[in-house]
Amino acid sequence: MKSEIEIFLFQEFDKKNLHQRIQSLLSHLLQRSISDGDFLKNSHGKPFLKDHSLYFNISHTKNYALLAVSKDTPVGIDIESIRTDIDSAKLSQRFFCDTENVWVGDNHEKFCVLWTRKEAFIKAVGRGLSMGLNNIDVLEPIVFYENQKWKIDNIDLKLDGYRAAVCGVGGDWCIRINSVGA
């Protein structure tokens, strides 16, 4: 049986109440009350529920936020807007490995695609930036890291000017996307 990663897209959210909305949604999914005390962070800042009953990860940019949830696999998610005001070639040289640099060139959209894949991966692994972004190649859908197989998928949210990616252990899982209103 395939595992599932459920993704919730929050549109035009209020940053002040995003935590409360996510807490409420997780409570609904678990069918029990969750309080602020149920949320902990690992040594690298990745949030988790203290009873480990559900894996989740959050990302937000401008007017959109994503919440990835799974009962079966640690997850990481990222959403970014495609920015043309940055020097993507220079940033690629700093944060990406050689094969990724060749693929990106100075293309802003490709930079954004790769950045979201890399962020989703490091967030799923739970090690944060301490592992070094240029140490892992995320061009391929499968990455082997610390004796585990991780799968990275681009997510088509049908949002012009935005790219997103999700990552989890294994790869035999399906993605379900839900839109959450304002």
C-alpha cells in the first residue's frame, strides 16, 4: 500500500494566525486537541510533535503557505517565488554542486526549481543548513543519504511565478493537494 503525503495550500494567509490554523488542522487530522506544548524542535530547528504521531513541515512565501503532513514518512516542503532580481548564477556557485550549476546556468526559473528541491530535502532530513547545500545533488528524483532513500518531487500548484517541492523517505507514496481558504 502506498503511503500518502498530504499537502495543504494556504492562500493569502495572515502570518499572525498561520500557526493557529496549522495547529487546528493538525488537531483535526489527529482527531485530538494539540496545544503549543505538543510542538518541539530538533537541534537543527525542525518542528515535530512530541509524541511523533504525525510528520509535518511548513513553508511560506509572500501570499502562500504550504503544510506537508504524513503518518508514514518524515517530510520536507518548500515554496518560493521565482525572483528575477537575484544573481542566480552567483548564488548557484555558492550553494549548488557542480552538476546542479551546469543545469541552472543563469536561468532564474531553474534556480528556483532546484532551490525548492534542495530546501525540501534538507528540511525532510531535519539537519537544516548545517549539512551544507552544495554537498547534496538533488537534480534526480531519488537521493541516497545516510543509508536511506529519499524521493523529491516538484509540486505543480498551478500558481504562476511560484515553484514548490516535497521530499520524503522511500518514494512509494502519493501526494494529495488541498487548498485552504483565507
